[in-house]
Amino acid sequence: MGETQGKSLSDPIVDMVNTLRNLVANLGTKKDKRAYSHFTNRVFVYQELEDMYTNDWLSGKIIDIPANDAVRNWRRITTPSLEPEDIETYVGAEKDFDVKVKFNEALKWSYLFGGSLLFLGVKDSGNLEEPLVLDGIGQGDLEYIHVLDRWMVSASEINSSDPTKSNYQFPEYYMLPGGHRVHYTRVIRFDGFKPPFRVRQRNNYWGSPMLQRVYSAVLNSQSFAEIVNSLVYEAKLDVVSVPGLMQKLSTPEGEKQLVNRFMLADMLKSINNMLLLDVEENHDRKHTSFSGLDGLIDKYLTIVCAASDIPATRLLGQSPGGLNATGESDLENYYNMIGSKQEVELDPALQYFDQIFTRSVFGFYPEDWSFEFNSLWQLSDKTKSEIQKSNSERDEKYINAGVIVPSIAAAQLKEDKVYNSIDDDYVTALETVEGFEEDLDGTGE
């Protein structure tokens, strides 16, 4: 210990201590091929990303599936102060503006290009370069919602000096097509995956494309598939031994005769015809074995699934493998991942969007505004039937024991949407009958 305390970190002896080496096996030395492997940053231009998305089915699904699933079941408004008809009005306005479609598109382009914007057009809201005043938005003021990918806009005036503002280390303005300079409060920003700050600086203050992380896995998988596809053309190879072959090929006339001779032989050869050969010629057929290649393709695709965080049952449409496998655990993990994306990416964006949209729909912003994302997990018909049977037996038991009255069970059936005919009026009427019966019991009649 005392011998190494005075040595610098670059001293060879200290290097030997800090680095695992095996001089016999050449591990950790210049002869170790692994020593030359290192990670590099590959910069994608938008044309290449577009080509991958439009021409490669794996790349397209890796972008589309998470974005589609994140908005597939959308959300339900849970604001206590709003009446059911108010919520219906809001949901109808969302459909009129294609809000779900716009958010889905914004997610896709952020995953593909590393960033996107929702530009919210609010009339009579002042200069576009000025901050948007939320309290100044009136009923019907939202005119349009446009989706712009990061290559359609450019960042301007990065806030790198004021950490008290919400856009710290992000742009103050965005330059839109047509030369419009827009304040950041008038857009909703999405990033692909958020890299470290210095990487974001190199990306002109945008996120990174999702395909950047899965590029090598997708490329290896597709390259191997192309190799296997090429091997199909070499599945069988006819070999004919020709005496004096090189002598015949030495003259143009001999070459021509040889080519014509075997073109004719190939034309005659079929299931119903025979192959004509000279007595001195020999024919042999070589076959290419494809055993094990299907397993290798599956391994490559499994790596793609791991890299993209999408299970094979969803990305490839494969049945779950293994004895008694159902794939439910894979889907549960995947839906948890999508739920995290909803919480981290969609929820903040929708919270700000709703402050604008509610004012445009109602003329005010409810102070108790809230919503929840609908569950992605869909129960099978068999599971639903089993749950309903269990619930009905439970309700019958509690009603007979006097724990609950029928109206409570009916209200739960309405909440669970088991029967369309059970509505508020039906539950109220049932409660009235129960109250009348209770009064009769109280009088002793």
C-alpha cells in the first residue's frame, strides 16, 4: 500500500491494479479484440428517420404502437363540479377538434424525430411573441390545433440563466413555418426520449429519436432476415461435371456451344421431363440446410422486443411461448410502461392544454378540474362473466342478510354499466319504493 501511494494514476503499476488483465489469455491487452469496442453517438438526419419509419415495418411499429396505445382508451373527466351534460359537452368539443388524434400524432413525431409541438391558435390573445394569458381566454377562443415536428420549427433564445422560470434550459421562442416567432406558452412540447442536457444541446435543444436506441437491434434483425431470404435462392444447386471444360471455354465458339447446350438441358429438365447428359458428364445436386435459422431469427427479434420495450405478443403478434404461458405478465409489464408514459408525457401536456380548452369550451376553468386515464387492460368475456357471477352471489348474500338494500346493488350495476336499462331514474324509483316499504313497516301495517 505504501509503495503505490506516491504514484500517479497513470503509473503502469496502478493501471495493473485498477484494470483486470490476463497476459496469458491476452484479456485486457492490445490483442484483446474487445478492447477496441466502444459506444459512439450516431447522428440521424430526418430523411433517414423518415425512410426507416415508412419503409421498415419493425421501425414503423416501434414508433406507432406505444403512441397508439398511450391514447387508445383515452381518458374520463372526473371533475366533481361539472354536471354529466357539461362533461358530454367537453367530450364532444374534444372530438370536434380531434384532440385525441392530435396528441397521438404529436407523440408519434416526437418518438420518431426526437420532438414535436402542438401549436394552439387562440384568437384575440395578443402578439404571438408575447406570453399567453390564460385568464384572458374566453368561450370559443381556441380556433385550431396544429401538430409540428421538430424539423419544421427551430428553437430560439434558450433560457440558460433564469432557473426560476418553467422553461429553464429550454427555448423562450420557437420559429414556426412562415417566419412566425411564437412564445413557448403558446405551444405544448413533446420530446422523444430525454437525453442528458449536453446531448440535448447538440440536438439543438430537442430530445433524441426513439429509433436511436433500437437502431442496431433493428438493423441486425433485418440484415439477418435478408441474408436468409437470399439463401432461399440457393436452396438447391445443380452441379454438372464436364470433361474438358476449361478447353471448351478457351475459345468463343466453345463457350457459346457450352452455354447453349446447358440452357437447352435446363429447359428440358422438369418433373415430367428428363435431364439429358453425355455419357462422360456427371450430375449432382447440392442442398442448403436451413435448420436452426428460424431459431436465430426469433433470437434477433427477441432482442428487438427487449430494446423497444414492446413484448413479442404486441410487436410481432406472436402467441406466448412456453408451457401454460398466457402472455398476461408480458402485457401487464408493457401496460405499466405505457402507464408511465401517460403519467410523465401525456398528463402534464393535458393539464396545460385543459386550462386553455376548458376556458374555450365553458368560458372558465373549473378549480377542481381532474381526469383519469382509462385502463388499458381489457378483461376477456370469460373473466367478465366470472366476476359478474361472483358479484351477484355477493350482493344476494348481503341483501338477504340485511346488510344492503336492492337500490345499492342497482346503483353499483349502473356504475359498472352491466345493464344499459339501469339509469339514475331507475335507482331513484327503487329507493322511493324502499322508503315507502320502510314507512309501512314502521307503522306496523
